[in-house]
Amino acid sequence: MSVKHFLNTQDWSRPELDALLDQARAFKQTKLGDQLKGKAVALVFFNPSMRTRTSFELGTFQLGGHAVVLQPGKDAWPIEFDLGTVMDGDTEEHIAEVAKVLARYADILAVRAFPKFVDWQIDRQDRVLAAFAKYSPVPVINMETITHPCQELAHILALQEHFGTTDLRGKKYVLTWTYHPKPLNTAVANSALTIATRMGMDVTLLCPTPDYILDERYMGWAQDNVAESGGSLQVSHDIASAYAGADVVYAKSWGALPFFGNWGPEKPIRDQYKHFIVDEAKMALTNNGVFSHCLPLRRNVKATDGVMDSPACIAINEAENRLHVQKAIMAALANP
């Protein structure tokens, strides 16, 4: 019997995603439940977290379960993921044992593991998440690797709440690259592109140059979603035309994939585009558009104080929704 995981929203049908969003709305109205009564969730963090850890721990508690947090290499043994490796280095145990043992203790495993930022051809395999899913006999949740599906659902729930409808078709959605001093993960951008097209919106990917276009896998998912759900997808490098008439502006910073692992030459290119910051002048071009970001956000680097503090900003609502959608995901996986 195959185990159903929550690794990417693209693996779930549209009715299944809609059911998760409906359940999240219900949890938002009624905080406590018993869907995880007597159950345990193991949260495995290879990278830092604030919203993700807090919302998963509290969400598990609110549904009657218990969460345990593990940080391999810090408070848990370092893990080896390659088969055939002679483990005479820093790693102490293999994922083949780790996943199976944790699954004997816990009913759900959840994993956060960012890319190594050295070789995209390796990182795009999502090897840590894939290994947990391969060896675990219980459901595995992606808490952000090279995609961030929990953030996707929180984002869509916030948009549905803002517009007062579950039907987002016909909305102009701008996913805009923004400057950051460091080359960041493409996970949230990959996810935003995926879920916005899945919901049938008219999506514009705004980025400085073709080097900042996202990986072909996620561009392909977006094209498939347009074919299935309607809407449209275009890439733009022109700020004014992209923002014009937008209903949604979603900002994220990411490094250019052609420079992956060789970030030195990319920095002077990235530094030329600090003007991609989301500011009041750009938002004035929109159709009274709403602004959001996954957080954390560097104010006056990615977006101005004026935008972040405006009524148009729903980033806090989106962050709150992480709690509700993750409870819905855990409840669905624990009670198939």
C-alpha cells in the first residue's frame, strides 16, 4: 500500500487541494481539534526556522498530538544520504535507518532541507526530501526544500480571503524578483509560480534578465497548469508593464541559476537591480493590488516600509495561515 506524502502541491489533485483549503478555513474558525490525538509528528530541521517550526509545533498541539523537533548535526546525529558511501567521515547514520526508525516512533515526518548552493543539478534532485519519502513508511511533509508547498496553500488562502472568493481566475498575478545581498533559494518562487497557475490566474514572472528565469521543471509545471486550469503565463523584464493592472504582487529574491555554485560573478549583476524593490510608486501602477511575501523580509531592500505597513499588505495574514493549512495537511495525512 503506497503512502501519501505532501512533497509538492503538483502531486495532489485540485479537488484535494481545495479540500485542504476548506479544512484550513474551518480550523481558522475552530482552533482546537482531536485529529492528531495520540499521534506524534517528528519535525526534522536541517536549516533554521521561525514560522515553520512554531506553526507546526503549535498546530500539532492544537489537534491533540505531540511534536518533537530534531536538528541533525546539532542535537541529532549527522545523516548520510548517498548509497554505497564508506561512512568514515562526519556522518553517523544513514537515512535508510533514520527514516525507518523515526517512523516507528512518529505518525508523520516533516523535513526542512535547503539546497547546498554548490551544484544545481544535484540540488534540483531534492535528495534529502526524496530519501525520507523513499524510506519512510509513514507520510512525509515538505517544510521547504527546493519548493515550499505549505507556503503555497497559506498564500492562496490569504488571497481567497482578501478577494472574498475561492475563484481566483482572471486575476493578474505578478511574481516579482527583488534584490537581496545574498543569492537565495528559489523554493518560494518555484512554489508561487506553481500554485498561481494552478489556480488559473494570469501570471507574470518579472525578473531582471533571462538568467533569473526559474528552473525548467517549474516553468513546465506552470505551462501544464495553464493548459489545465486556464489563465496564462508570461515572462517580463519590464517593471512598468508587469505591474500595470496587477491584482496581486508577490515578491521573492533568488539567485540566478546559471551562476549556481559560482556566485561571485553573479553579485555585480544582481547589484544592478536594486530598483526592483517593491515601493509605493510601483504599487500605484496596479489595480489596487494586494502585496504579499513569505517572510522573513528585509525592509527597504525587498519592499519599502510604506508597502509593508499599507493596508494592501497581507503578509501577516499569509504567515498566520501557515498554522491553519499545516493543521489541515497533517489531519488529512493522519486520517486518510
